[in-house]
Amino acid sequence: MQSANMLLRKIVRSSVLPFAAQHGMKKDLFPLSRTLSLSLCLKQDKSCEPSEKLDLDAWKKVMKSGFQEEVNETVSEPKEPSSLAAASEMLEMWRLSGRLVPENITEEQLKTFMECPSKSAKKKYLKFLHLKELYKKRKMDKKIERRLETQDQDSKTDETKRNSIIYLQTSTMDKAYNWRAAQSMIFGQPLVFDMSYEKEMSDREVANTVRQIVLGESCNRRSADPFHIHFCNFKDDSLYHREFIKQYREGWGKLLITVTDQCYTEIFPKDKLIYLTADSPKVMKTFDHNKIYIVGSMVDKSIKTGVSLARAKRLQLETAALPLDKYLLWSTGAKNLTLDQMMHILLTLKDTADWNKALEFVPKRKYSGFVNKPVNKPVNKPVKELKKTLDLINALKLRKRPEEVQKQFAKNYPKKYKLKQK
């Protein structure tokens, strides 16, 4: 029995203890070796068969396999964090070498990076994370810029509030605008929008048309002398109607305009109606306050020529086109203007009757300049005239000869001197 214990101790010391010492498990093995030796002794006492021999080779194999399983279990537990640390170190090296690597990466992203089958897949995944991080940074920078802009605008508005003597709130301004629009519905000049072109346009073109009409209506409401706007040939639950509800929402029912499904020929006399179209052969010379102008509610990106002109001829109405060639040096593009631009032009003509001011609302990319517009205007002409008169006064004060005074007068006023000689 003593010999068996000695043999067991030798086996443990020679085979198991060096293996455990390499993996840091030496402390846990001493009680285990004692229990093994005691259990073996007890078994030998119980069996009381001295003739049995112990198979040492089999015992070695069992002991080695058991300890290897335990060691593998203990070693495999910290394997994942060590691999994550190695992956993070590799990413840091790639970042320092100048590759596209994100600055901040999570554990889940590291795991997916490690699961990539090839090196090219890993590079593509890191590039995707890098671009995603850049997009988020740009988005945050834009948000910060917008906040700064709003703060600057708020500071500017605060300064204007402090400096201005009277500050009118937006609610009071809206009341004033609504009062003007209400007066225009009784005393204002009518302006008709023909809403019968829904079939000629796509859904997107109808949406663009409604946006332009909304801009024109807001411009009209803010003007000093607004038009009385009429939406004629307007049908309920049409594309126009849905788009207007999208734009105005609850304010659609509060608009101070006239909406009707009737044709304008049924509301107004035909001799007062003028249909404004770019295809008309007749050119508009002056703005007539007694006439009622009609604008076709149409945006045609394909530029269907003659649609509004054909409709006006069918209804036997007078037509007119804006004198763009007369006042502008037209360069490129069609001569169709947007509805909000038409509203600006008509309001300016109504207020000033000046074509040069009105046609400034035409986009500058479409023309190169105005016809017969003076380029270099003498800004300080009164100052020059005053200098000329002062020179003559000084010449008279100095009691110069009449010949010298005549020369000075001829120099300053050559036209008048010629007339005087005649």
C-alpha cells in the first residue's frame, strides 16, 4: 500500500504538477492529489485483494485527460476578451497607418469585424463604419451651425426691437393684411386664376402649381393695394383642392379669396376679360385698371405651347403677352414665367406703371440686361451744376474782363452759349 501511494505521488509530481504550474493551477491540485491517494487506499482496504495490480498507464491517461478538460475550460473563458483586445490593437495600428477606420467602435461592431470571413470584407466593413461616423459628425455640425444662425438671427431681431420706436407684433400685422384683403374683396380689382388645367398636368406639376399660387397669394396679401383673387373652374375633391389643403391646412377656409366652380365668362363680362398668355400675338403695352386679367394655373415642364391661347380663342376672349422682348435682352429659356413671378409683376405694374421695375422679377439667368437702359448715369449732376455757377460768380467777383467771363461761360455751358450767339 505504501508503495502504491509512493507511485501515485511520483505520477502526480512528474506529469500533472508541471502542466498545472504552466497554467497557474498548482494550488488547486494539492488537495485533489490527496483525495485521490486516500480514495485509492480505501478501495484497497475494502477489496482486501493484495493480488490486484494497479494499471499506471491507464491511470496517467485518465488524469491527463481530466486535467486537460479543466484547463481548457478555464483557459477558454478569457479567450474572447483577449481576442477583442487584439482586434482593437490592430484597429489602432490601422488608424495610425492612415486607413479608413472609425474613431469610436463598440463591442458588437468589433465582434462583427472579427466574424468577417476575409481581409477585404473587414476593410469594407471598417470603411462603412468610418463613413457612417463622418455622416453623423456632419449632421451634428449642421445642427450646431443652424443653432448658431438662429441665435444670431434672434440677437439681430432683439437689437431691432430695442432700437425701433414702435414694434408691431406679427398678429397685428396679420390683422392689417387681412383687413386689406377684406377691403380688396369689395373694392379691389379682380384677378382670375383659371383652374381648368388639371388634366393637362401630372400630379407633381399640380403640386408645383399650387405652391406657386400660395406664394403669389401671400405676396398679394402683403401688398399695399391687393387684388381680389378669384379661383374659377375650381372643383371640390380635385387635385388642386387636396394640394391647397396640404399647404394651408386649417387656414384654407379662412382665406379672403373667392373660390367658385363657375367659369369666369359667367361671372364677368367678356369685353373686360384679358387672358395673359406667352403665346399671344398681341403685346401688352400698359396696365389697365378697368380690365380683369386671367392667369392660367398651369406649370408645364414639357412646355406645351398654345394650350392657354387655344382656350382663350375658344371662349372668344382678348389675349395679351408681356413685352419681354421690348424691355429685356432675352438670352436663353422659354418666355413662360412662374405664377408668383406674374403676381409680383402685375402688382408692381398696378402700383407704379413702370415696366422696368416690374420686369426686375424675371429671373436674371434668362436675360442679359434691359434694352436702352443708361449704363453710366451722372449721379452727382446737381453738384456739377453748382460748381459751374460758383466758378462764374467767382469770375465776376474778381472783376475779370468780359472776354474771360464769356470764355468761362462757354466752357461751363456750351449749349446755352451757342444759342446766345445765334
